Amino acid sequence: MALGDTIYVFDIELANSDKGVYESLMLRVARHQSETADRMLTRVLAYCLEYTEGIALSNGISEPDEPAIAVRDLTGVLQAWIDVGSPESPRLHRASKAAPRVAVYTHKDAVQLAARLRGERIHRIDALELYAMDFDWLSDLAERLQRRTAFTLTVSEQHLYLSLGEETLSAAIKRIPVGQ
């Protein structure tokens, strides 16, 4: 008998001064049994960093043909395809044709991913946005993860300050160039 997804609940106070977003969010996130805690946290953080009207999490690994996070306008047209991890070039090629904006947040080696993607055929590769999450910071956060987690996330100049209880963990998000 296969195990089902594990549901995590995140209560987030988001203050993103880079985008002028100040929101209280409650996310229910399904973590597939094959998904690592680091990848799931990257999805949650990418959602927060990209937060805007029309944003939605997919069911993650359970929906392989959908972006991890989609932003749609009021008519349902896809405006942004946000992926997580190390997507393959055919997926990014299809994403670049489906949405005017494609971004990838990776919890793996972003420089290696960018080098691999440079040699591939990807529609509008110069417009592809690749963001690297801090490995150690994510691992530290993953160790503190509980099925219900409340935190405050402050974003300023691509720096993240995550307050969890009495502690504040900080890290930077780095944009890695992909195009030639």
C-alpha cells in the first residue's frame, strides 16, 4: 500500500519590501513521499518571494506537467511559470512557450544547472530567471520543520530574514545568469 502525501501548514507573516507586499498567508502544502524537505521549503519560499494576485501552488511532484507555482491573470491565462529544483531543458522550453515569464528556484547547485542549461535548446533562454537558495540555510530550516509551522519572512534587497520563534535565520537569494 502506497503512502499518501503529508500535509504541512504554514502560517506566514510576509513583509517583502522589494515588491511592496505585506500579507498574512496560510498555506497548506502537500509533500509527496519522494520530495525532500529542502525542496518543499524551496516551493514555500518561492511562493512567498513571488507572491502576487493570481498565484497558486500546484500539487508539486504529483502534477509533473504543471509548474510548481503558477501566476494567472483574471481570465486564467498563465502569466508566470515558477519551477523548483533542477528542471530538464524540455520542461523549461515548454514553459517558456506557455508563459511570458519563467523563473526557477533551486535548492541544488545553481551554477551547475545554469551551465547544463546553456548548452540546451530552450525558447527565450536569455529571459529565464534562475535563483539559488542557500543550501546550509535550507538544511537548518528543514531540521526545524514541523507539520504546522508559523514564521515571519522579511525580504529586503534579495536577503531573507526568517523569524521562527525566538530565532532569526538569514540568507541571500542569488540570481544566476543562464543565457549566453
